[in-house]
Amino acid sequence: MYLTLEHITKIFPGRGQEGLVTAVEDVSLEIGKGEFFTLLGPSGCGKTTTLRLIAGFEFPTSGKIILDGRQLEDVPPNKRDMAMVFQSYAIFPHLSVFENIAYGLRIKKLANDEIRQRVARIMALTKLTGLENRMPNQMSGGQQQRVSLARALVVEPKVLLFDEPLSNLDAKLREEMRFEIRDLQRRLDITSIYVTHDQEEALALSDRIAVMHRGKLAQLGTPEEIYERPRSKFVADFIGLANFLPAHVQTMHDGQANVLVGETPLRVSSSTNAIPETNALIFVRPSDVKIVNGDATENLLEGQVTKATYLGEKVDYRVRIGENMELRVQTDEATRHAPGERVKLYLPTAHAWLIGEE
């Protein structure tokens, strides 16, 4: 692999130098050349510390960082052949767009002709041509972020690092920049590591995602694997909307499980090595639960609609199952169901997953 983290741990002194805080605990990752890799998780999960360890802004307490065969954990940031795009843009307010982008090349003492050629090329790629003499305070947030991206790309780093670069932009511009970054990364085939707490952003951008929780790696996989087959309640709940139903496992066979939800038998898929005659959780997305009439004869739960919310393209229902369980259902079907109405819910085996109890 192009970039490898081997059993990386980072421990900081506690506040007032009292005790110790483990920010990253025994994290191992292998990232391929040209891959767009995202570190995803809530605040305090260790994702930004991991990025800073890769960049060299922090040094690991233990473990190894290897880039293209070179061990890096004791190498300073300016010697790692990496560049970072920051959340706050971090562009120089007293320099023009051209000089901001050229800054890293001047540090490297490149010839003026080469600097002009490389800056012109990267400005064209980042849609900044014609803004060479503009000052940062004359630019929009999206333009400033493009300058930050161009400045990182122009030095042609081996690895491009992103520290929540879109969080200061409004929703529409954030979506536009998301696709621009991904398109640019693919065209340049540059290894990229992206930190975000935004699940939708991670799903849209990434080749693979590492979900982090309390300093540890909770799950690693493609966006489809993370979204459709989470291995824990934390991952399922953090990525998108989720329903959880307590279940009792009866039998396991060929990746499927026969379970009881209350007194109702269901057949579900399994992403865990659940043990028969133990308790577990069924995870299912609201969009995968179907309200049916007489179409299905198995994998049915009966309940009462307690709330119906119109969302334009779909309707969001809350359906009470028994005394203490409630399922959220989102459907675009034409038939509407009013609060108080009894309905039957179908849970497709392929989309209802058994996960470990937490």
C-alpha cells in the first residue's frame, strides 16, 4: 500500500497535566495510491488527530507511519511531501491570488517561468483563471477555498490532506465544491485523505471510509458497505437514519438469522457472528421498511401510525409496534395513512440486518 498506519496511538497529557487522554488508540490503515480516503466521525472521535499525525503536526506515542516505503513518524511536516487544505482557508490576506498559490513554489526556489506555468495550469483546473490579481477580501468563500485547494495542489504533493474544508460554506456551495473536489482528485489521481463529520459528504466523496469512535476504528469499508452493512449500532446510527429493534436470535445459517421480535418471527441478514439463544438488534433503514396490504405473507410487523409528516417527495411515518417499540418509515407511495390507523410493515430480509447489541 502507498500510505500505511501501523498500530498508531496518540496519548496527550490531561488538563492541568493531570492524567492522560488517549486520542487515538491502536489504529491501523492501508491507503492505496490515488485513493480518496475519508476519516469520518463525531467531534472528539480522533479523526483530526489522526490527520495531524499523518501530516506531522503531531507525533505518535507509538506506531509507524509509512509513505511510499519511507517511515515518517519522526519526519517534520515540511519534509513529508504532503499538503493540507484547511477549514479556515488559511490563505495570506496581504497576497494576491497568484502570489498565494505561488507561495509554496517560491519557498522551493523554482524559476519564475516554471512558477508562472504551474500556477496558470492549476488556476485553470480550479476555475480561478482571470482572478490572478484579486485580493482575498475581494473573493467569496467558495473562491477562497479554491485558492486554498490550488495552493495545495500546485506543489504536487504525494498526499493531499483535507481538514473539514467545506464546513464554512453554505449548503448549496458545499455541495458544488464537494463534486469539484472529487472530480479534480480523480483527474489528478492524487492520494487524498479527507476529515469530516458530515456523513453525506463522506458517502459522496469517498472510495473508502474509516468510521472512528472514541479514538478507535469502528468500521472500514466502501460507502456502500458502511451505509448498508454497518457492524455496530454506533456506525448504523451515525450514518443516516436508522431503526433498531431488540430481537432474540433463534438460528443462524448462510448469513441469515431467524429471530423473534416480541412474539413475531422474522428472517434477517446478519453482519455479525450472533449466537443462537442470545439477544441482538435488528437494524433497518426507514426507507427500506414497506407499508403493505396483502402483498407479503412473512417478515411482517403490525402497528399503529402515531405520526405522519409530509416531506414533499415522501411521507415520514412513526409506527408503534407493541408497547415500547416504534419504527420510522419513509415512503413515496400515493396512499396516505393517518395517525391512529393500523398498518402492516414488511421488513425485506436483504435490508434488515442483525448487529451486535451495545
